Amino acid sequence: MAQSMALNAASFSAARCSVSHHRLDRKGHIAGRTARQDFLGNAAAFQFHAHIGSRKASRAGGLRVVAEKVVGIDLGTTNSAVAAMEGGKPTIIPNVEGSRTTPSVVAFTKKGEKLVGQIAKRQAVVNPENTFYSVKRFIGRKGREVKEEIKQVTYHVVIDKDDNIKLECPALGKLFSPEEISAEVLRKLADDSTKFLNDSVKKAVITVPAYFNDSQRQATKDAGRIAGLDVIRIINEPTAASLAYGLDKKKNETILVFDLGGGTFDVSILEVGDGVFEVLATSGDTHLGGDDFDKKIVDYLIREFKNNEGIDLSKDKQALQRLTEAAEKAKIELSTLTQTNINLPFITATSDGPKHIDITLTRAKFEELCSDLLERVKTPVQTALSDAKLSIKDIQEVVLVGGSTRIPAVQKIVKDMTGKEPNATVNPDEVVALGAAIQGGVLSGEVKSIVLLDVTPLSLGLETLGGVMTKLIPRNTTVPSSKKETFSTAADSQPSVDIVVLQGERSLATDNKSLGRFRLEGIPPAPRGVPQIEVTFDIDANGILNVTAVDKGTGKSSEIKITGASTLDKSEVERMVKEAEARAAEDEARREAIDTRNAGESMVYQAEKQLKEFADRIPSDVKADVESKIEAVKEALKGEDVQAQKRAQEELQQAIMQVGQSMYNQQGAGSPGGPEATGSGPNGGSPGSAGGDEEGPVIDADFTDTSR
């Protein structure tokens, strides 16, 4: 059992007063704190002129190496977007379906086929238990933290013995982690980007809500890795939005970014201008977003239906999915209309027959239903202003981010609180991805002269005597940052210490997020207060924490990279990467099978059409050969052997070529003067046709421009 460390003031000389000393109770918890805090990592240390990850052009031997493309990804709760720098400007990359945003939805059909994006969202009503959405609300969290969120989804959420979250997929008979499902969305965005850019996409900057804790950030990085991406930076969503908004701003401005998305809410205050983006403060609520507004409408519809029909629809997963989709549609319509009709025929049935929902919802009623949510958006704004030591009059611009900011009541609250009309020059659905692309350009060297100074959203500290949270790195500290503290033992001959790392703003340790714990052992026997144990907190530019403890006397050290609540250890991530690669190979094989089948069916159709169209000109032996090859393709298409289908198609292709050859031969043989007459005359024409009124049959030919 690890014992505790304690400060013995007499054992330290005055020269050591520049570091802090703590004592720990017998459970190994840090007990007190004095002396100054010395943060490293000033603004200059975070300049991006090094262009991390870039490959500069080389003139050696005349060879020019182009920097690898880095995309910016806004991985949203309900919708995601991807962008890249094109021609020096951030550009949204449309998906293969042509949309500029992609629903963050993944589904598996009863046949085991994977669907991602709009196609997955469309079939959710008929396949609610195998359709996964709003997964961002579960990523990097424990089961005890998401009891309310579990009630809001139609799929089954399983909590394992370690309190980790798993999503059950009955169609495949397996459990997925939230990271794996998010990885499927990321993989689609990367694949679509590869097709659009005509260049392999392997590196990405991914955005997260500013109020995401360390565990959620690490889990997001894990999702990127499972998707086969090198996540070179995690960036806060409001910060990304400010990059897109302020890219061309020369004059310094203090802006407030109000980011209300599908599942999370953030407020950030920044100073923007002349290439410098400094985050002054950030605040938020990771349990507030568009999904919650939808839920208010769903609950209202369930109550009304129960009052009118005596039936509780909350237990019917298919009905719940239809209600959720109708609620989202109504919410969107109420942004432009003062009332909307919610009409859901055949929502359920009883012995009396089918039952329907037909309700008119007014904007006023919607705002009444959501009054508590609207009230909740005010507190983070006030907190961010207080932390930045600013008043409303210091804010020059208000930038709205996230689809939920289109709700008129939200816009009114923002206007009433700030006294300013929100800036309308940015698209709230796309601005975050555009900003992430700019950050990607900075890191690849494509964008220069930008300095981004971001902050850690939550305080970091240790559990101290009496179960109190003692902060070492306060919230809104500029990152990257490092902090060292020196400790000593609390008991004679104490052999080891336990350190519990916490994140949060509450006074009691139990009310904060426990990021992990580690033990430093092998401390030599000595009177209490004599050993010196230096603990270093190192938070990187992604907001991810590393903690190290070193016994100065022996040089022994112990460290922990905080990944605990991502719920995945290194081996699990490796396994998921391999599984994702295998699934990608399966998807590719399935796509190849579909393409081959389509090509075969098209080839059969064209061949049969040619046989019918030119029946009187095709020799009987050639026709018989083509017909036999057509039957061979049809027979191959009845099976699942893709290679057999390809071989049959190749043989049919050769036979079809014989049709064309035989028709050309007939044309040549039928020309006046015989075959020899087909040569060119002195004037480049055909002598056999000179002066004639009749022309031979014209054969259509495909023309390919080879000049490109």
C-alpha cells in the first residue's frame, strides 16, 4: 500500500523556494500547496513557423516535392464536414453524393452491409437498432456519465464491467466502441476527399468542442487512428471558426464565438487580427445541443399522444425514430415559419385500427417547450466574459457557429445579451471545417504568418488531503504548457506514492473527472520530508496531458499519458485499426462485386441490342459465338464469383469485337472494285465512291481525345 508524501519545511534550503512543496495523506494524495506557479510555453513557443509535418520543396536534382495534403474535419454530433486548402483558400469538399455536409450516422443492414452518411440516415426508421447516431455524446465517456443520453437513442447501449460504453449491433452480433463508429464517419470523409482531390488523404486536423475533456480528446484521436488517419492536431471548434472568420482581418478585434451544435455548446472569446488568434477564455456545456431541442418536441408529441390515445410511444423504437426525424424537421421549419404541421400516419396500431399523429406546432409553443434550454445558453457566455476579465461592451463581433444557432429564439438571446447583431458572413455549418483546413495548412507549411494561441478549457490538478481538488494548471491557460512541482514524503521510510490526476472546476475531487492515477515506487528509506519528488504536468497543443514523477535522489521515474477514459488501451486501438482495414477491404470487395455485376448486365444489354439491330449483317457463326458468350455471362452473374464474372465479360467483349470486325470486312468486300478499291486515291478519297450517289452504312464510333 503506497504511503503519502509530506513537506518538511526545515529540510529545504531557501534556494528551493522557487518551487512548490506539497504533502500527501496516507492514501498518497497531495495535501497542500504553496509558492509560485511557473508556466512554460509562452506565445513564442507556440508559433507555427516550423511548419510541423510539412515536406518542403527540394531543388536537388530538379526534383520538387509537394507538401502532403492535410484536410480539416469537423466531426459533429449530427453532421460532419471536411475541407482543404485549395489555391491558398479553404474549400469545403463535397461528399460523393454531392452534399457539403455528411450526416454522422452509421448503419449495418441485416445482410451485414455498412452504410455511412445520408444513406444510413434514410433507412433509420426501418432499422433503428442497427443505426448509430449522436455517437459523439458517448465518445471518451464512462457509463455513469451518460445515463440521460442512453435514454435518447434507439440503439442499445451496453456498459461493461469497467464502466466503458459499447454500442450493440444485432445485425452483426457484435459490440462497437463509440470510437469505432466515429471512425467510420471519418473514413468516409477521408475517402470522399481522396476522390475529390485526386490525392491520397492520410493527415487530418480534427475539431472537438472547446469543453471536451482530456479523455474525449484522446478518444477522438483514437477514432482518427482507427480510420487510418494521422491526426496531427486536435483543435477547438470555436477556435477553428475564428480562424475561418478572421483569416483576412488586419484590424484587431475581440470576438465572441457562440457555437451551438447538435450535441454540445461552446463559447469562446478571442482576440483576432493580423494573423494572430489568441483565445482569452472558453466555456461551455457538453450536454446541450440541437438533439436536446429535438427531444423536447419528441417528449411533447409522446405526451399528447398518450393523453389522446392512452398509448405510450416511448417504448416503441421504430415509432421513436419516426418521432425524432419529425421533430428535427419541425425544428428546422420553425426557424423560418411561425408554425408547422407534424403529420405521422400509422404511427402505431391497436385492436381498434391504425393510429396517427397530426399536430400543429407553433414557434411560440416550441420556445415554451425549450425555455429551460434557452436559459442554459446564458451561463457559459457570462462565465467566458468573466474569465476573460471583459464586459459585453468590449466585444466587437459575435460569430454564430453550429446549425442550432439558426433557431430564432437563440439568435434573440445572443442579440439581447451582447447588444449586437450576430455576424452573418460565415456559414455556421461549414465554418469550423474551413478553420480546421486553415490549421492544416499552417501545419503543412501551406499557410504562413499565422500564430494560434489556444487554451485548456478545464483546470488540471491533483486530489489532496481530505478529498479536495488542488489545481495546478488553471482553466484558460495557454497551451502547450508545462508545470513542475516538487513534493516530499509524509512518513518516515515511505517506499512509494500514488498520484491521482483530476480535471474540472469543482472543489471536491469526487465531483471532478478522474483522468488516471500512477505510482512512483522505490523511494529509499529516509526521514519524512527529505526525499524530493518532482512532478511535471505537460499539456500539449492538442490539450492532452502527460504527467511524470521523478525521485531526484535516485533518478527513478514514472509517467502516465492520460488516456484512461478513452476506454481503449493501445492494444485495443491496434486491433480496431486492423478490423477497420479489414472492413475497408471487405467494403472494397463488395463494391467491386457490385461494379462487376453492373458492368456485366450492361454488357449483356448492349450485346443483345447489337445482335438485334444488325441481325442481317452479322455472320451466323459470329452471332452464335456472341450468343453463347452472353449466356456464359448471364450464368456467371447468377453466382458470387467475381473473377468468373470478369472472365466471362472479357470473353464476351472479344466476341463483340468480332461483330464489328466482320461488319467492317463486309463493308470492304462490298465496295466497287473489290477489296483493293478501299485504298485512298490520289485525292485522298475512295476511288470506288468517286462520282457515286450512294454511300455505305455508317458505323458509329467512340472518339477519345488523347491530347489531354
